[in-house]
Amino acid sequence: MTSTSPFQHEATDRDAAPQFVLPLVVRIERAAPPARTDALETAARAVLTLLHDERATAEDGEWAQPVRDWQDARIRKVVRRARGSEWRRAAELPGITVTGAAAEVRVFPPVPLDGWPKELAKLQVSGTDLDDPAPPPAPAPGLPVLWLSPDLDMSAGKAMAQAGHGAQLAWWALSPADRAAWAATGFALAVRTPALSRWAELTASGLPVVRDAGFTEIAPGSCTVVADHPALRG
């Protein structure tokens, strides 16, 4: 996520490149908002779905260049919310809608940081404070898990973006065969928050770790997600 922040992030070569952002829009109707974990898992799957889509992966794919430009800079994602006519207008733009148990998230090809389509630019970033009606169950054995930091208090929108980052790091680390196998499951995964003692083990495990740039909500360098895919374990 990106916006004005009191935190300062460490400048890197990626900052010198033109900056792009991956827009995600979550559908939040007043009468039936999705559960928080469902929204987080659906956002992560949406990111993976775009990364796997031929429009992004083929050399001449219509989304290939914006995806390359986005990945050459900082890997920014912004989650906005929509309902009713806002959602219908967003759904008319090129993108992919991914559904969960009840959640709906639409992911769009990357856009310049200051070049959002007007239909998306007007959508709110705030207001994505979702809850789980009950604690989510333990992940099924063998299921890829995105572990969220138990030390950080993130809004649902921020956590959705971070889950997407974690999924993307796992995707980059996988072999083509493992990517294909994951895609065949519809990118089945779980998002969970471990106990503090387990979190310490995970961050030292060698698995991909998301360290936030510090643009919003949390301090730069904070470890937000560990991507635990069975194929990445020795």
C-alpha cells in the first residue's frame, strides 16, 4: 500500500525506476461484508492469478509490459474498497475477479503511481476493517500458508496487500513445475497468524519474508509475512 507516511523507507535502485502500483479492489457491501481471513486469502490468490495469466506472462501479452515495469520498481500494491455501482464500474475495467468463500477481489494490471483510472482513483482506501466471525481453523496439512506477523496491527486493506506480497515472493521462489501444480489447485492457500514463538521460528527459517517499505501504517523494515509453501522447505 502507498500513501503519505510519517515513516521513511530506505532508498534503493528500485526507487530510481518509474513507479507502478498493482490495484486490487475488494467488494464490501454494507449488508454482507466478507470475513477478514477470506478477504486476505482471496487477495493473495488474485495476485497469483494475475502473475500466472498469459496476458502478463506472454512476451507479447497485453499486460506484459506494465507487469515488467511494475516488477522493475518497488512491488507496490494498493487495496481499495467498492460496493454497488462502484463495484460494477470497476468490474468493467480490464482485470480479473477472484472469489473466495464469500469475498470478491478484482485485480487489475499495474498502473503508474499517479495514473490510476478514474473509476478506481475515486474508491476509498480506508474502511477495510473486516473481522472474522470465529477464529479460522488450522490450515490443512500440505497447504501453502502465508503467516502474518502477530506483532503488527494492520488494517484489513494493509494485510491484504501484505498477503499479496507474500504470495508473490513464494511464486518467484518456485520452480515452473511447482508453479503449475499450484495453479492447478486454483492457488489454494491459507492466511493465518502464528503464536509469537512460532513467528520467531518462521522468520529465521529461510522461507521468503516480506519486509515492508514503510509507506503506510507500519515502520520500514517490519517483517509482515512469511510465505510457507511446502515446495520451498528443504
